[in-house]
Amino acid sequence: MNATTFITRIPHTCKSEKNVSRDAGILAKAKAMGILNPLVSAKVVVEKEMMDEFTKDPSRNLPVRANIIRAVQRKKQSHYPKNPTDFEFDWGSDIIFSVLYFI
């Protein structure tokens, strides 16, 4: 059986219901919250923002979550310290003092 199969591609004709300004608003809010909460992962921040938008209007299309997470991670990365030795810990001397005090 030498059957030749032909794959035809049908163009996508559905109207997209994208709201560019809403998507940009989600991205901006997620980036701002990511910077304000440096200890919270980007995934948690983005999911919270997207759930807020989904509860406002569930019928609208939302942007791709992975793309927004990536953008928030890049934004948070720019706020990391350049040199990790720049950290100053006050509690180190307090712990040594308290250990020596009790000995």
C-alpha cells in the first residue's frame, strides 16, 4: 500500500480577544510585586496577579504565564546585589557575644 498522505494546513480564522493594555498592566503589576517581595518566587507573584485578573473577568484570554514569570525573574535579577560579599550581618557578633556570655 503506497498511500500518500497530504497534510493541509487551515489558517486560523478565529478572532483573538487580546487586550494588550490589560496584559501590560498584569506584567507591570507582577514586576512591581516581584521587586517589593524579593523572597517570594516569581511564579507565586505571577499566579496571584493572574488570579486577580481572572476573577475580574473569567471570559477574557490571559497572557502566557511562563512568559510573564520569565519577565518577572529578569526584573528581580537586576535588583540582586552585584557582589554577594557586600552583605552585612549584625546578628553574627550578637550570637558570638551571647555564646561567650553564657560560657
